Amino acid sequence: MMRCHLNKRYHIGAIAATMGLLYWPLESLVHTYLFHEGTFLQQFFQPDPNEFWMRIIIISLFLGFGFYVEKLFLKQQQLSRIIRQQKDEIQLTVDCAFDALICINDSGQIIDCNNKTMSMLNYSREELIGSDFMTLLSTAQDVTANFQELLKRAGADEVKAFELILLLKGGTELVVEVGLSSIRREEGVAVNAFIRDVSERKRFEQRLHLADKVMQGALEGIIITDKDNVILAVNPSFSQTTGFSEQDVVGMTPRLFQSGRQDEQFYSELWVKLLGTGKWQGEVWNKRKNGELFLEWLNISAVKDEEGNATHYVATFQDITKQKENEERLIFLSHHDQLTGLPNRVLFFDRLHQSIAAAHRRSKLLALLFVDLDGFKAVNDGLGHQAGDDVLKEVSSRLQHTVRAMDTIARVGGDEFTGILAEVGSPADAVLVAEKIIAAVASPFDVEEELVHIGASIGISLYPLDSTDQEDLIQLADTAMYKAKDAGRNCFCFHGDWLGARD
């Protein structure tokens, strides 16, 4: 036996002197290397369970030999403990990995997997180990031959990630992304399949794709801005409506489109509402690229993160210029005479109601005039309806020039007109207007190269001298008009004896 110490060299005699402490067939070793020079690596066993390696260099001589212990390696027990610790750390890392990891041999069988694989596929380790990986592939894809080829390629180099559809336990399909790489194991070369669940990402991509399709195909103009109101994207309908291309506006703010019709207070109130509620809608006048103004119905919504902070704004709008014009036209026609453009009976009653209320607040007089044309029927019957229409339009124009802007002239019948003189100072003011009307209508009309003469009979009622009721005032003015006709036409009469009848 001999005892060996670290980093010490022993000659043959010294080794022989230590026999009894180290079990070793020294005679066999000497015989084997008697006539050779080289290195001998042998494992020595001591009475305790510790193991170590030593390298013995033997030098042969002509008449003898010698050898020495060059280096003592780390004890095997310590080395095994370190290796086990490192292996446990690696296994823990693999099992805690975000991705599933499946090890496949050259026959396509699963020989190992991590915990993520089991949770992802809903299989136990016992169900997976030894099974054919191809059975996990959905039949909805034609990848059998291709995947076998990928496994072969992975043995030579790493295969770029690709998508597969896997079957979970129970038959549910799962879209995954797979990367392959080779690994050497004791039983030979195998392939590691790194698998990531991308089903949520695919659904998100599909939603983005759908949203983009909706945005591109939307009939409404769409603008997307960041939280600072800088434009990030617009859709084709935006460009079609405004004339601005996406390149024109990206990086700009919507101030580029302001028409100037709304003041700063308007936009300040808009932002107060938007920041407070996350929404705003209303009519806005904006400007096209060619400078033309247009009216739009605008909806703005804030896009918020999980903490409720606005990250983006989405504005959708429709050009309602024509629609608004049509609406205003319909409103105008419903309140105005189609032939003359004067307020009709509906608007007349509304204006009279408002004027009486204003006169009452200010303690003023109001004069209501009822005007009926004298001799108009003969013109209409003799020259035709077109000639009669031309006369009515000219009468309307002349009547409007006899009153103030605050007053109202309305057509309430075929050849009947009314006048509302708001806030007159005295009955004499009504007389002046009535005389102007009579003079204006008495001037000849040139109809189809023929001069036509007509007149006007006018009845006048006063608020509040005659009545404070709207219907009564109308009836009293109408009665006064007939009194004027009975008095010889082409004159005016008050309902009361305020001034009497005058030619």
C-alpha cells in the first residue's frame, strides 16, 4: 500500500515503502510499463467512500523504471455533488420556462418534456413520454412530410421558427410557434422543440386585421391621434372627403383643418367635455385641402389604458354639408311661401307670438296690418297664372322695402299679406307704413310688356290698445281691412277710432 499526497512526486522506492495504505496491483503496473513510457490513468479506492483520480507518469529506463504522481484531481464525490447541483438548476430553469420544451428522438418519439409542456397540452408526463410527437399535430394542416424533413434538418442546423396547430387533450386545437434545434444525448442525437402558445397573439392579429379592414372600408372619415392630438393614421374616406392624403397629415394636428368659424372658446369647451367624459360629438365646420369649407358631424372617443389614462383619440366624421343644406331648405319651405319666399302662415303666427311677448316686456305698442290686393283677380284671370305669380313676387319685394328689418311681412293667402310692426311708438308710425305700402302697390307692374295697375286695402289692429290676445288682433285687423274695402279700397283703416279712415 502507499499514501499519495497532492502535488508531491514519489520515486519507486518511496512508493514501495508505503505499501499497506493503498490497495493497488503495483507489480502488474510495473510489468505493464517496464519497457514503455507513457501516461496511465487509474481510479484508486480508499477504505472511505471518497473517490479521486490520479495520473501516474511512468518513465522506463534501460535498467529500471520510475514513475511519479503528477496531479491529483478533485474528489469524485465533490464533483458529483456540483454536477447534480448544476443539473438541478438547469432542470428548474427548464421547468420554469415560459415556453414548452419537448425533446424528440430520431424516430419522432418524445423522450423528455418540461412542466410547461404538460400544462399547455393538458397531458401528464407519463402520457407524453414515449408517444409519437406527430399524434399531437392537428389534421387540419398538411405538415406530416414537411415536419419530418424539419426534424432531419434540425439535426444539422437550427430551424427557424414556424407555426403549427397542436391538439390538446380533449381535441381542442392550439396555434403555436415552434423552433427546432439538435442536442446530443447519451442515446444519440435528438431534437429539442421549443413551443410557444401564440393563439392569443393570433387572435389579436386577427382583430387588428379586422379593425384595419373596417377602417379602410368605412364610409365615415376616421382620424387616429396620440394623447397629444398628433395624427397617427387616417382612412381613405378621410382623404376622399378632405382632399388631404395620409402623408399630408400624419405628424400634424387637426388644427390643420380648422375653418375659423369656431372660436377658441368652442374648442376649449370641446376639450373640457372630452377630457371629462372621454367623448364628444357635434357639428364642426372644417376646411378641405382646396380651402372649401364643409360641415361635418364629428364623434371623438378617448382610448384609455388599464389605469384610465387616455393614450389615443379616435375621431369619426361625416360630411353633412349637403344634408344640412337640404334640412335648412326643408325648414325654410315649411316656414316660407314657396312662390315669394316670404314667411308663410306658420312662421307668421310664430313671429306674432314672439313680437307680442317682446312688446309686453318693453311696454311698447305693436301694429298688425292685414293687406289685401285690389284688382289682382282681374290680372290673374286676364293674363294668366304666370302673370299673376310675377305680380305677387314683385308685390312681395316692394312690401319688404316698406318695413324695418325687425318687422315681418308674410303671405298668408292667395293675394293676402300681413305685416307685423314690432315696438311702434304710436299709431302714427303704423300710418306711415300703411301709406308706404299703398304707394308701393299702386305703382304700375310691367307684366309681359303690359303695364298693370292694382291697389291695396289695409286693416290695422294695435296691441295692447285693441286687444292683448293674438287671435283677437288677427280677427280685428281682418275686420278693419274689410272696412277699408267698404270705404272705397286702396286705403287703410284702424279697428278702433284711433285715427279714422284715410285715403
